[in-house]
Amino acid sequence: MTAARRAVRAGFARGWIESRNYFRSHDELFWNIFLAVVFAVVLFFQRNSVVEGTNQSLASVVLPSILGMTVAWGGLSGAAGILAIEREDGTLLRAKTIPHGMVGYVVAKVIMTAVTSAVTVIIILAAGLLFVPELVSTPWTGWLMMVGILALGLLATMPWGAIIGSLVKSPQGAFGLTFLPMAALTAISGIFYPITALAGWVQSIAQLFPIYWLGHGMRAALLPEAEAAEIGGSWRYLEMFGVLSAWAVAGLLLAPPILRRMARRESGSAVEERRDAAMKRYG
């Protein structure tokens, strides 16, 4: 077995261990349960509202959208935050010193992000189905389509999260560059209400980014009969896969050289400088 293959296997093992440790943390577990409860409350108040032009409740349309939004946030903000934190505490530098250590490191983070995003989606879906039980009857093809779209969504967002985490100087910088833009995009992407209620130019902006298409794809997979509430009154599968694939390809092309450049610049003095800056922020 080559050294690179051993690094990949080690990355898979490390990613699984980190995923288990993530959900063993009381803080992380509480945060996931808290999010599920918040979204369940939102769905509870929307359950009796009907989306105009359909016979679907607003809650049944919003739940799939929330699942897509969750993956987009996890892929972008999660990857950016983890990379920024581990640059600051020296974890990345230690990985760099091991032969093919960066390969194992990247594989581990991909596995961890995918697993934690999947578990978060399952927790939110389980809570949401209490108020949207009609989605239980979704055929297996719909659930399979959901998994495929979520996987493509991670590919469309994770590389960009890694790029942001590589460029910022602190975890706070990663938070600022991901949270505020993502919050704005969530507000205009038809996650909590039909996007057709917004101005046309706002709809055009939302359709440039993955979060809208992830919500669109989740609704198409789990609620195909609600297409009347979509832009143009139909599911736009080609556009959805096209936009998500374009973001994925662009991110996968740009992320590796940026990560390599960032890794080359990692040194003990750089880590120490970031630690000193962190101490000043918190001291």
C-alpha cells in the first residue's frame, strides 16, 4: 500500500473519530437539538397556512427548504470555521509535518463535515415530521434524490468554506465572512416562504447561489406536487444541477492550490503569532 493510500485510510478513520467526538460534546449536541426545536416551532405555526396556488401547507414546503439550508450552512460555515480554528491552535501545522499529512487532514475534514451535516439533517427532519407527517409517504425515489442533492450541495459549498478558512486570519474572520452573507442569502432564497413573493431582481440574485437551489431541490425531491409555488411554476432540474455543479467544479479547482499555498506558509512562528493575537482578543 502506498503512503498516499495509507494517508487516505487514516483520514477516513480520523474523520469518523472526530465525528463521534463532535456529537459526544454536550455543547454540540445541545446546539443541534436546539436548532431542531426552533425549526419545529416555526413549522408548528406554519402548519395551518396554505401556499398560494397549491393545496400544500406552508410547513410542508418549508421543511425541505430548511434541510437544504442546513447543508449549505454546514458546508460553508462549518468548513471555514474548522479550518480557521485549527490553523490558530496548530493542528494544521502538525498535520503538515507528517508525510502526506495534508491528504489525511483534508479527507478527515470532508468525512467529518459530511457525517455531522447528515446527522443534523436527520435530527431536524425527525423533529419536523411531527408537524409535517405527509412527507413520510414520500416514495423511495424522492428520498434517494434528496441524498444525491445533499451530497452535491456539500460539494458545492465545502470547497468554498475551505477557501475562506484558508484566507482569513482568525475564527472570527471566518464567522464574519460566512454568517452575514449566508444570513442575507437565506432571507432572499425562499427558505421560510415562497421566493415568488419577492421582487424579480431579488429572485435573480438568489438564483446565482447554491442555497436557493438546495432548497429548490429538496422541495422537488420530497414535495413534487408543490411545483406551482416555484418560479415559472415548475421544477427546474437542469438549472438546479447546473448551478450546483458549477459551484462545485469551481470550488474544487480553486481550493487545492489555495490550500497548498496556505499550508506552505504555515510555520511555528505563524501559529504563535495567531495565538498571541487570540490571547489579546480574549485577554
